[in-house]
Amino acid sequence: MSQPDIDWAAPWFAPYQAPGRRVLAAQLQGQCLPQALNAWAGAPKHFVSQAELPEGMAYEQFIFDTDRVPTRENLHDFFNGLCWLRFPQTKRRLNQLQAAEIGAAGVGQVRGPVRDALTLFDENAALLQAPDPLWQALLARDWSRLFVELRPLWAQARLVLFGHALLEKLVLPYKSITAHVWRAPVPAALGEDLADWDAWLATQLHAHELAAKPFTPLPVLGVPGWWPANAEPGFYADAGVFRPKAAVR
């Protein structure tokens, strides 16, 4: 994997900065990506080359059966590895649910609603800890209220990105990048330690709830303090990005 130019000072990368810098440093010393990930203290899984995944075997099933994560030398799998390091219990739970769905229905061209939701969570989910008024505005997609009227309340909020595809996109940020926020608010009692968030989140994931796709969209560069341009209220007037909630018929 060529060394990416990652702005670790960007707020969306903050939870991953420590392991990310260390993994990239190990690669500069000649280690492959799986080796560099395995060197992180307490790595929850054994990362291996993608070549170890047998042809025709489902990626998720292989992880479940072998406790090994096939890893390619690219930015996508780099961020996937960092998510395993930061959210080991949640990643393990997602894998258990994927394996259960594969065991029940097999691997076909159509994944089904639970596997679709699991993939969406894994690739693009975000977690939000915020006061109730922010949640109400977010669920209503009332962008002006969420980001302009209630802007001071964001000082009491914390958004953490979970999806590794989402993180990959933000290496080269653009305005329309949108996360799928998990609709379960992170309890206010949970502090800064993401290990506590991970332990809580792993208990929240159940097949019957995921089937309903309990997510709500959030254009992440609209978050106050995350992007200089959003200091101007007109930033949110772009209806192509900040789309109103569709009227209920």
C-alpha cells in the first residue's frame, strides 16, 4: 500500500490517529499491512493476507470460522483494520450476525435486509452522543435548526465515525459525504473512552432491529468545527446535500 497523505488533525480521524500513525510507521519500515496491524497491542483478530481467503468462501464466514481477517494492501482495508483495533467487540458482533445470516440463508446474489444493514453499518455508520434537541432536529432533517439555530449545543455533542468506507472517503473530503447515524443515541453516561462505547454498542446490535435499517443520514462536513466553510449559514442551503425529509404520504 502506498503511503496515503492522511490529515490526522482532521476531527473525523481523531479516534484512529494513534493506531493509524503507528501502523503507517510500521509499513514505512517494510512491514505489510497485516503485520503492521497485528503489531498493535491487543489486536483482537489475526490479520492475514487476502490470499488466505479460499476461492468461493464468504469473507465474513472465513473470519468467523478462523478468527483471521483477510486484508488487502489498500486504504479501504487499512481503515477496516483500524476499526477492528478501536471497536473490537462491535466488529466481532457484526461478524457473528453476518455468519448467522449466512448459516441460515447461504450466500446468494441477494443478501437480504439483515446482511444489507450489517454491511451498511460496517461501511458507513456513525455514532452520535448529543443533547435531545440535536437528535430531534437530525431525525427531522431540519438542517437549519440542527446546524444553525442549535449550533452552540454541538459543544455538548460527540460524533464518532465507525464505517471504514466512510473514513476512506474522508481522506479526500468533499461536501456531500454522508454518514448513516445509528439511531440509538450513545448514552450520556459514557465518557471519552471508546472502549466503553464499543462495549455498549456491541450489546445494541440485533438482527430484527437491523432489518429495519435504523439509520438517519448526516452530511458529516456540516458538523460545526469539522469544516471551515460551514461557519457560513449559506453552506447549508445546498439542497443537493442537505436534503429535506420526504413528506409522508
